[in-house]
Amino acid sequence: MDLSQLALFGLVVFGAIGLVSGVALAFAAVRFKVESDPRIDAVKHCLAGANCGACAYPGCEAYAEAVVLNPEVPPDLCRPGGPNAAAKVARLTGKTLGAMEPVICVRRCKKDEGGVALKYEYTGVSGCAAASLALGGPEACAYACLGLGDCVRACPFGAMRIENGMVRVDQDKCTGCGVCVKICPKKVLGLIPADARVMVHCSSRDKGKDVTSVCGVGCIACAKCVKECPAKCITMDDNRITIDHKACLAYGPDCNQACAEACPRDILRELPHGVAALRGKAGVGVPPHAQAAQAQAAGAGPGEEA
């Protein structure tokens, strides 16, 4: 057998093997095909498609499969999709849809107002996670926004930007997915109801003297807001204020935002969007420090965090 015959024989053999293998694979694909529920694709197309993980599942397809096949998975976990997506998912899956509370991302830091200085000049890898490993970061306040943009890069909706060393949130673009909240090493970002009336703009856990030594407006954990809140929806844990916004909203505006009035540092403030919605007109019946916050928010641009 010469070389050409050997080559031809090899081609025939390998061609036959390929043909048999192809037929076998095609048969196996048909014989062992796993039927998928067509509702999974339908639900997937109703979602935002950002694969942000806000639903606690690894991507939109995983959530679509879970919500269709598991009766315990609620239809309103897609925050970016909002109420419209939740209603469509509920209709496709035949599940009952509860009231979906819109949330927004906010920054609990006012280091610009407080004049927080730098401990050192950071020249390492550009990122908050990396900078926080170097003595807690370059900011004199260990809880301040580092402003190096990990949240900006993580946001799937382009709702964040760095300005003057701090992250700014564009509320018109924010969907409340919470990706930025999870990635922030300083935990200065958080989610609150879109119609929340008050908020603490500080995330420090230090005691009063330690706070005043580095920041001119930071929360000193005096607990006056806790004592003055008639709804008892404000608590303090490890020198950090937490507000139960659901309880606050349920109580209503009759308290006249007593917590904000009681704050000696003016760091617990009324939120302009919540106050304006409840009182019908921005500035009407709003204390001076809240009016200043409204003016600052207006200067920041439409839909942006002050």
C-alpha cells in the first residue's frame, strides 16, 4: 500500500467514525432531550436582563427558572425590572403579587461638608477595596466614602459617578438593584424606600469625640433622635443609627420629623423627595435645615443625590 492509498484509507476510516458518532449524538440528543418549561424563556424576557444578582440568583435565567419551577420563589425579586416586570412574571407563573416597594440607593457620608482630611496620599491600585486594605484607606474618617469608583464600575445601569472624591447617585437611573451596596467596602451605600422621609447621612461607628476630631458634621451617637422619635422606629447599634423606614412611613408626618429637629449635628435630615410628596409643595412647612438640603439637592441636578 503506497502513501496515497494509506491517506485515502485513513480519510475513509475517520469519515466513517465521524458519521457514526454524529448519528449517535443526534439520536442521544433526541432520545434524552430534557423538556424545558416554555414559561422560563417568557419570564426571562420580562426581566431587566442586567444579570445583576439583585434577586440573589446568578443571573436572569437562573431566577426565571427558579420562579417558574419553585412555588416558594416570589415573582417580584427583579428590582431593576420594577413593578411592571413583577406583574408580568406573576401573570406568567400564576403567583400572587404583593405590593412592591420601590427603593433607591443613598450614600451615608458627608465628608465634603465635614471637611474630612486625608491621612496620607494613596498611590496604589485604583479601587476602594484595594485602598481600604492600606490602613483602612486614606481618609481620616475610617467610615468615609473613598471615592475610587468600585461602585461606579459595578453599577449595571450607569447610575453612579465620582465627583469631588465622592460617589454621586443619579436617582433617575438607579433601579435599587443593590449591586453597589454589596461591593462597597466601607458600607456607606444603602437602600431605602423611595418615599422615605428622613435619613442619617453618616455611617460612622465611632464615639462622639472620635467623630468630632475628624468630621465637622458626623453623627456623634448622642441618641437624641432615638429619644425624640414618637414612632420608636430609630435604634442605635454599635454607635450607628438605624431607621425602620417602614415604621416611619406608617406613622406618618404628624411627628413633624422630630428626629431631624433633634439632631444637634444636622446629619439626620429630611429627604426633599419624601417631604415634598407628603406636604404637596417643597419648602412648605419644612424646617430651615431641610430647606437647605432641598436647595443643595436642586443644585445637584434633577434626580441626583445631594
